[in-house]
Amino acid sequence: MEQKGPANMSALRIALMAVLTAVVVVFTLIVRVPTPIKGYISLCDVIITFSAFLFGPWIAAIAGGLGTGIADLIGGYAQWAPLSFVIHGVQGLLIALIARAGVKQGVPGDAKLPMMILGGVVGMIVMAGGYYLAGGVLYGFEPALVEIPLNLIQSGVGLVLGIAVSKAVLKAYPPVRALAL
Amino acid sequence: MIEVSHLSFTYKSYAGRVNKPVFQDINLSVKQGERILILGAPDSGKSTMARILCNLVPRYIEGTLTGTIHMNDKPIQDLAPWELTNICTLVAQNPQEQLLMTTCADEVAFPLESLGVRREDLVSSVHSSLHKWGLSEMIEVNPQELSGGERKRLLVAVAEAINAPVWIMDEPFDDLDESWRTQLLQTIMHHEGTVVVFASRYLEEFRGSFSSYYLIDQGTLVKGSEEDIVIAFDKACDFQFAAHDAEILIPEKHRLQAQDLVIVHPRRSVSSTAPFTLKVPNISIESGEVVALVGPNGSGKSTLSRVLCGLDPVSQGDILYNEKPMSDKALRSRIGYLFQNPDFGIFLPTVKDELGWSLRHTSQLTTFEQEELIASSAALFHLHGEDNPTTMSYGARKHLQAAVYYVLNRPFYILDELDSGVTYAAAFEIVSLLRQRGAGIILITHDRAFANHIAERQYSIVDGVVYEREVGA
Amino acid sequence: MTTSTFVAGNGILYALDARAKLLLVLLMCVLVFFPLSQLGLWVIFLSTLLMAWRATGFRQALQPLRSIAFILIIMVLFTPITYRGGTVLIHIGDWNLVTQEALWNLSTLMARFLAITYICTLYVWTTPMADINLALRWYGLSFQAAMVLTLAFRFIPFIADSFRMIQDSHALRMSDEQSVGKSRTQQLKDAIPTVTAALVFALKSIPHVAMSLEHRGLGRSPKRSSYRQLKAKGGLFTQLLVSVIIPTVFWILFIT
């Protein structure tokens, strides 16, 4: 008699969120290219997009928000932490909601490519727009414009690589389906 | 105390072939207060069984389980794992699988908090158990900064603090120094409860200590006298693979040498903030040779290896390849480094894909020749082309790691702790297969007996300096 | 990889309770958006700078400035664009470079941004992460969420180290010819194996974490006890009161 993992299990959910958060932190802090304004552009959006495609809105929101927030704290940008938490959290949330619209809960890998791209584009707008607004309030809307191209590039790369990596992980590690909740 | 009845378990099959059962129709009866030793070769199912006894599998790793397990007359399959926290404690073989917290104190405190232990008792438990296992200084240190042996001791400290009646210990003596092994054995013997120890190395220290001896092999559990079990165990370990006697062809002779090297490594360690310096007066290896690199944990074997294969830079000196100094990048494509953990390179869906991936980019062979090479290499290393690498057993993944490099045909290989997690026979076989195409091999190990059996020469690291020594010294 | 956000030092900030400090940070960050006088904003910033100096020494206290240096420079450079109309102070021919309004605005934004930077940074420097976690729980963060936070910090060094080894492993599988002169797209394509391997590696550990959590008792229904506690010297209420009083005093002094 085959036993399926119980759905919505607290421990598995916590573990999934924590590990993905840690991966986002590592990708934000280690895989990065220094730039003048924000400090760096990183591959964190790849992981956020990946989490959104495979695991759904709440996982992606926590991984993205908490991950980038912690990365800001560790990296010496504490003032950005709450802002990154909200911006990347919403980014993960929306990418997942759009990309997985119509997909049954708990079935990773069924997101369709056009929706994934649409979700990713919305994510790009949220991310670049969010940092523009936050930057505007913090130090002026005109200087904040400078960040937009870089942020769009970062989230764009995140989308493209995120799609590629999602497919690759599903093929390389089939048990990932059991992690979906 | 523990009653296992007709237990069978098979991991879920994902791709490729259907999985064989890990074990079939196992029966085990352990009385209250007994201490039993279950011997088994690597990958024989010890860790699987340990986790099943704590009701963690198949809850978290999919598979089919039949049979019943009773602990203290309660069927454990009806219980959630957290209901077993104060009944049964698992000490995992790989501490990284169990560690949860950011300080040693929190690691000990966490299960006690779950049990609702009062704060005063909690604090004293934390201090006394950490003290007993030599970790008092590490009380606020992150377990990630501890050595392998210290992490093992931390897990044992946690088990002692919880003080559950049943202890399931999966290879607890691994990584421990002699004095700590003695203390662990004493602790096991004095524990007021039942202890099940799984081991894949029979240590002389065990002689006469346990009340029952078992062997887990080919899916069955056999009970016997101590001598019978040990003899059967040795046979089981050698039985899995036969050593290769094939001729060694050396198409081209190469020489790797380094003289007067100085390597400075910024040490990220708890006990010292000074950088770690390694001096290498002379080290050399030629095609076809097997050279051992021996030293205690933390002596710098990995540091030296990373430099030899071009991953890290040297502070002083040059590395000569065929008498010519070579750059980092060039070294990387001539010396293969097999990490102790085989999972760092795996990312493709099938064994065939993994073997073929680097070939496609680097090789001058035709597609047909490549496929031939992949197929023959897979067979040599006991792999099946359609299997999914991430769900293969640990031993199979080690073989895959070696096969990937075999296919790349590097002139030199550095094997980091090859013999951990595979049988001696399998390790010998991997070495001889890699040697077949004429490669020179540097074998890193802290098992001097293993070095003795296999190496022609040996380098030892003593206090930061590399010396050539007699094999087995 | 170090995940420590705490900077050792001395002074009153280290002695204050994490919960009271969090309230203070929140109120001060809100305060600087109120219509305060120029003097007031700069006084607030300079007080935080002085507190940083007192707590961690001069060199460390300048660190945040270094991290936002470029933003400040861009802010200065962009002054010609802001507030084009108004009293002109510097101009090149017809082109208004600097107006009084623009300078005023620049000063306000800079003081505010610097203040916020130092307020948040000081909190993180003087409060260990474990205490921040406990403070958030006191304010209502669920046990599960706090658990995610702790576990994330446990895994960051592990995944960072593994990632480096994964990168090395892939570098070793490539040959000479491949490593030279790659286009940007090729570099990105080459990132896919490393990222995939890193993710698979991380995902494989998840069932083990969950197993360990449940094995160690997560999910038991009687109430958990707690090894770590927050203790407020002089009483938490007093400290919270102080956290409210300080911003209020600044407000009274400098509100316009």
C-alpha cells in the first residue's frame, strides 16, 4: 500500500520555505555583479521565478521576500530589507498566481509556457517598479530612474533562466513533485 | 521493546528500471535493555531501516512499506514522528541531515523545548550534555563551523539530553577519534534503555560488547554469533564487485610535479584566525602511478588538491606539467578532482546524459564513437544508461562520478576520500578502472590500511609540511 | 560565508531590549517623513552617526556611508533636474543648474535617507539575530515563520559552501578551449548546469529537514518551552515608553 505524503504538512512546508529562502540569499549575495546604485544585480530572480513556477504563490513570496530581505541585512543594506521583503515577495506571489492560473494545487511542472512568460513579465514590472517607487520615496524619483534598466535586466534574466532551470530540475530530480503542497 | 514483523520496503521508482526492494520480510525482536549491533555493507539499507524505525520513511521519502513495527507494544505506524520524540532518538550517519539550528546550544535545546522541559532543567541539560562531549566551548558556535567529528558528538549530546529509552544509531563511530569512540561505547553500554547500532565497519572495540549481532545483506536480516556475523560481513563487502586485473595501457607518459610550493589558505575556523600555510618541498606523480596523500582531518589534503588541479592559486612556486609551468585553467582540464560528495556535479536526467554532456563539447570523436564510449563506460562502472542519477544509491552516484571522469580521459585524477561510503572492493575497482587508460592517481585518505593496500608511494602532511613517506606510515 | 549581522561593541544600544529597539526604529523611520525642519533632520542623522561611533568605533561607523556613497553622488548630480523653477542660484547661460528649492529638497532627502540608513543599520548591528527573531515573535510572528527564519540562517552557509563546490565541479569538467572568450549569452547558458545542480542539491535536503523537525518534536501539542528569553533591564514597559518618548521629543523640537 503506497503512502502518499500528507498534504499541507507543516514541517515540510517550513523546510521548503527555509531552504528556498537560503538559496535565494546565496544567489543574491554570491552570484552578483556590482553596480553603482543599488549595490549589485544578482541571480536571485532566477530562484524566485523557479519557486513561483514550481511551488506556488506563498512559497515564492516567502522565498523571494525573506530571502532578499535577509540578503540585504547580511550585505550591509539593512535599510532596504523591509522594502526588498515586500517588493520581491509581491513579485514571487504574482508570478506564481499568473503562471499557475488554472493549474491544480500541488502539481508542479504543469504551468504553461505563455502563462509563465506573462507572469514573469508582470514580475519584472513589479520588481523594477517597486524599487523605483521605494527609491523615489527614499531619495528622490529622479535618481531612482537610474535603477530601472538594471532591475529590468536582472528580472528579465531571472525569467529566462528561471524557465530553463525549472524544466531542467523537473527532469533531473523527479521527486520534486512530492514537495509541492 | 522493539518488534519488527515481516517488514519489506521498496523505494519509489522514478525513471529507468523498477527498483528492487531494499529489504524483504525482515523480522527483528529486541528486548528492553538490549544493545544490538547490525552490520551491513554500504548501501545495504541500514539508514533506510533506521529511518523506518523512527517512522520517518516512507512519510518523507516515497516508497512502499509492508509489515509492522511495534515499540513498547505500540504500533509506531499509527503514530506521528513527533509522538516518538521521547520514545526513540535517531543519530543519523550524516549530521548535516539532522542539524537544524544556528548554535550548538539551540540544537540540544530544540527537542527539549518540544517536550516542554522547564527552562531551568533545559539550561542545565544543555550545559551538561555539551560538556560531556567536549563541546562546552562551542556552546554558542554555529554547528556549520564544527568538524565532522564534533558534529557527530553534538548529535550524541542531543540524544543524551533527550534521554529517550530507545536509541537508533546509524554509524555513530564514524569520524570520531579513538578517545571519543571509547566514550561513546561506554555511553551506549550504560544507557538505561535499548540501543540499536548500525555499522559498516567492524571495530575491534566492539568485541564482546553487544548482546546480539546481526547482518543486513541482500535484503535480509540474519542473526548470529559475533564471529559468524563478522565473517559473513567481510564476505558481503568483498562480494559486491570483483577487483579488476586488466592490463594498464599508458599511451602517453605525463608528469605532474610541484616544487617549493607555498599555499596560504585563509582559515575559516573557530579556534584560529591565523591563515593556514602549507609547504610542499616536492610532490610528483607520473602516469600510471597510484600515490596516497595521507594526513589527519584538517591537515590540508583538500587544500593541496585544489591547488594541484587549478581551482585555487599558489602563493609561491609553480606547478609543472611535463616540466613546463602551467596555469590554473590549463591544470583544470588535465587533472580531475573527484569530490568526496558525488552530488556536486549531477544535474541531468539520465546517466547517459551525464556521461555524454562534457563529451559533446570537448571530444574529437564522432557521435557514434561517443555513444559507444558512453555505453561501454556505463557498463564498466555498473551503471544503467536510463537511470536517473539523483535517485540512485550513494554508491552508484560515486561510480557515476568516476565514470564521468573516465569518459573525459584525464591524465591525472585526485580522489578525495573515495573509500567513505563504498566498500573497499568497490573503491579498488574504481581506482583500477581509472588507471586503465593510463592515468596517474592521487588518493586522499585518512585510512592508512586502505592506503597500504593500494598505493605505491605516499605523501604525508605533518604540521603543515608535505613529506614523502613509506606507504602505510 | 558569514551570516552574522551583529557587530560587537559597547554602549547603551546593546543593553536595550530588542523589542523596545524595534519600536524605536519604526517610530524614528516614520518620524523623518514628517515635516521637520532642516536642522531637525540633520540633528537626527548626526545623532545616529554619533551613536554608531560610540558603539562600534569610527571606522565601522563610516561603513554605511560607503555603501550608499554612489546614491548620494547621483542625488547630487541630479539636482539640476529637480525643481527647475524657483530662485536660481547657479546657472550657465539660460540653463538653470541649481535652484534654492532644489538644494533645499536635496538636503531634506539626503538627511532623511542617511538617517533611515543609520537607524536600521544600528538596530541590526546591536541586536543578535536570535534576539530579533524573539522580538518579532513577541510582536506576533507565528512560531512557524520564526522557524523558517532560523532554519534559513542555518542553511545559508551550507548552501553557500556547496554552491562553490558545485561551481568548481563544473569548471573541472570543462576543457581549455571552452573557458576562453565566451559571449554573454553563452555565459548565461553555462550557468544553467550550475544553477540546476545547486537547486537539486538544495531540494534533496528538504525531506531530511522535515524529518528532523518532526523527529525532534515539531508538532507536539502541549506548549513548547523556550531556551532563549528576552530580558528588558528596568522592565519592558519602561523601555517601550522610552522608545516612544525619544521620537516624541524630536517631534516636539523640530516639527514645523
